[in-house]
Amino acid sequence: MSEKGIEVAETRNVKLIKMRRALELIKHKLDDDYVKRAEEQVGPMSYNPIRFEPVEGKEGLFSLVDDDTPAEKKQNLKVFKRARDIEKREWNELWDIFKGTKLSKNWEDYDGSDMRGWWD
């Protein structure tokens, strides 16, 4: 579309911006990189190794040991909350791009969204 599109530049270029943004949002979803990106914003999580201990009096049973400090638990929760916020915001943005915004009668207000008109 960017190289062989025959549409006028004014509407083609805004469509291309929205298409590229949609691809970026889909890539984030496929990569599931929200925790990593959240850590960049609010600080790293603690990654203590998983450890199991035998359950006393229950042969063959083990219990998961939580070695995180209260501060680490608080930080991990903060990261997960931020990651979920990023994911939710981007998911809504993606569908807003696909659905489109309300068009006015003035093409100068067109923002390039609404997938139904991308290949007209």
C-alpha cells in the first residue's frame, strides 16, 4: 500500500500510520511482552527460584515455598498491574483502529482508522 497504493497521499498516509500501529499492537500481543515493558516503567520484579519442601507427615507430598519478601510481593503486584493496564489499553486501541472513528464530512479530519476502508 505504501509503495503501490494509488490513493491520494492525504488519506493513504493516515491509513498507513494506523495500519503500522495495528501491526505493532498485534506484535505486542503475540510477543506477550507486557511484563517486560511494565518492568521498564515501574522497576524489575523479583525472580526468586521456585523451591519445594516435603510436607511433614505426608510422604511424597511437597509444598511450594514462597521466599518473596513483603516488599518483593508488593513490587511484583505493581508490575503485574501495570502490565495488565498496558495490555488492556493496547487491546482497546487496536479495536478502535479496526472499528474506526466517526467520520465528519470533512476529509481533513480523517484519522486513517476503520479497517473497512483501508483497501477501497
